[in-house]
Amino acid sequence: MKKVVIASATVVGKSQPLDANELAHACGAEVEWVARLVEVGIVSAAGDRREEWRFHSLDLRRAREARRLERDFDAGLDAVALILDLSQEVRRLKAQLRALGGDAE
């Protein structure tokens, strides 16, 4: 039996940000889901109107992680926003502890 693997990549850079449709597609979601991510503060949209919104690599990473948390833990986006913020803070504190010569485990 032959195994088929399909891979895709999304390139995001300062000169190539994603619009809301592209971010939604990269996460296997709808644009309304992206609007909700902006509403609860999971991602930051550059631009005033939804048609002008642009997202960068950090937004893509947070959106994909949000999608995974929703799927794996059946978490609502408000809870996902809190989980992502707390995880980021733990990483920051561990890095700070390492910089001070402590054990970050």
C-alpha cells in the first residue's frame, strides 16, 4: 500500500502578511472565526476594517495554537486566550530565570 503525504506551507513575513481569508484558510477555519480571535485578543489585526486586516507570523502561530486547543480540549476562545497568555508568560519567566542563572525546569 502506497502512502500519500500532502504538505503545505504558509509563508508570512513583514513584506508578505496574511489577510483574514488567508489566516482562516491556514487554520482550516472561517473568516468569522478569525474575527472572533481578534475580538478576544488572541491575534492583533493591523488595519481598521476587516478587509484591511493583516496578520504576521506571531498571529499565525497563535491562531494555529488556538485552533489546536479548541480541537484537543474543546475549549472556548475566551479560555484559549487565557491559556495562550499564561503560556507566553511562563515562557517569558523561564527565560528570565535562565538568564539569571537559575533552573527553569
